[in-house]
Amino acid sequence: MRRFGLLALAVCACSRPAPAPDVVPTASASAAPAASPSSGLSFTFADASPLGTPDAGVADLARYLDATPLGGKSVGHTSVVFKLKLSGDLEAAYKPESKRGHRRYRGEVATYRLGLALHLRNVPPALYRAFGAKELRGALAKDMGAAKLFDDEAIVTGDGKVRGAIIPWIPKLEFLPLEGAPWRARFTSWLSHDGIIPEEQRSLAGQISTMIAFDAITGNWDRWSGGNVGIDRATNTLLFIDNDGTFFEPVPPQPLAAQLALLKKVDHFSKSFVANLRAMDAVTFADATGFEVPGEPLLSPKVLSGADERKRKVLEIVDAKIKTWGEASVLSFE
């Protein structure tokens, strides 16, 4: 099996050489080593992908970095997103750098990488990929709407490339409407201190708790706007989809305040997730999100600093609850 290391990056100037930009950071979350403050992070992708499908290993993800675009159409609503048909019988969503969402594709990639570093299987793969603008435009030419959208919105670099995030297509994606009734009342009740969680919903409740804390760290202001939570029924895995609202500079203040208000209502958290957060300092956080291309960090130092500050805030909230109700009560999910 091919293996790709996570990109390394320090938040300040350092002598570490930049590794290759295009990575498929993969592996079994349970087998991933704990983060150490100074070593950087390294993971492998073993038997299961974040989508829970045993055949979506490293080699399969790597194919999305090399496949040729054969056709495509626009599938975005408020953002620029193309569904691409690729060689090798592959399909993917592609979120390019665009006038409408200048660097939002970076949020997709950074969120996936951070999810892997925190041993989460919930964030669908999102890989950095640059296409030749002429090649991609040619693939979209058969769909007049997609071609016009590309012409109007896509940002082409000086060397004729379009940068973006490529996301393997999830067939028959099912959404879980957590933002609306009755789900919102249901999960907030489960996650309250005295809440009663049905045993068959315990795994789901734990994943919702982790998603709320994870979104507070990434600054995902768009999670609760509708259609941004999926579920893989076969594995009962919650899918944290559509992450281009993360790592903004700056994060919109009102949605961030709403995130923290929701987080403060959560009284039960994953013990392993909190432990992984504690093990991640500013340097290992930056190591996890890595580079876009050699010498060019995926996220700016300002964005990384803000995310690290939000991580500390999340831990402060958790620790305050532990002080009130005890560790066993608060860290009640695995």
C-alpha cells in the first residue's frame, strides 16, 4: 500500500523543509499515534476510509490527484462547485478558487487534514488539486451553464492553473437535518447534564457532541444553515460535509458566538477527542493543516493563531464542566 505523510508546517519561521504538497493523509484512526508537541504528525490510512468503506484506501484516494477531467456540471447553490466525471470511472465534487469564494476551498482541505490529525473518521476526504485551466474548462464545455460559471467565477493563476479542493463523490448521500425540529431539541436534550440518551442513539450523540466542538475550533459558521450534515447509515457514521465555511479570516463574529453558545449547552464529550485536543499544541496544529504547495502554508499564521485560540477556548469550556460535574460524567463518550 502506498503511504503519504501529512504535510509539516511550523507557525513561525523554521528550518524544516517543506514536504510534497499533494498528500493523501490516510489510515486507521485507532492506530494513529498520539501527537507530540515537537515531532509533527504522521498517519497511515489502513482498512477504512472516513466514509466507512473498506475499499477507499490510499491508492483509491491517490487516483483523484491524477485523474483527467472528462466532463462536469455545476452543482453549487450559493458557492461554486462542479461535479466532475474523471478518468478511471471516478466522480468528484470540485470547489475551485473563485471570485465568489476566494479561498474557501482551503477550508475543505484543512478541515479534512485536521480531522485526520484528531483521529476523526467523520470528515470526508478533501484533497488539494490544481487543474490546468484550459483542461478543466474543456471538460466543462459540454454544459453551457457550467462553462459560463467557470468563465465568470474561476480564478486562474499566472501559470494557467485553477486551484481547489477535490472531494470524492458520495453516492446517494443522506442528510440528517440536525438544524431543525425535532432533531435540535432531541440532541440538545441528550447532551445536557441530566439528559437520557437511548442506548441505540449513544454513538450518534457522541458524534454530534464532537462535531459541535470541532466546528467551534475550525470556526465553521455554515454548519447549521441546512444540508451540511450527512450520515452513512451502513456504519452509523455522521458525516461533517461542506466545510468551506471554516478557517475564515476573520471568522464572522455572530455565527462564532452562536457556536460557542451551543457548545456551552453540551455537557458530555468524547474522552479520546478531548485527549487528542490536549495533545495538539500550536505547532502540531499547523503541522496537521500543512502546505498547499511547497513553501506556501495552506492556512496563514493569523488563521492558525485564531484556530489555536478557539481550541483553547473549547478546552476551557470542557474543563469548567469537569470541575463542576467530574471527569467521568463529562467525558462520557469514548
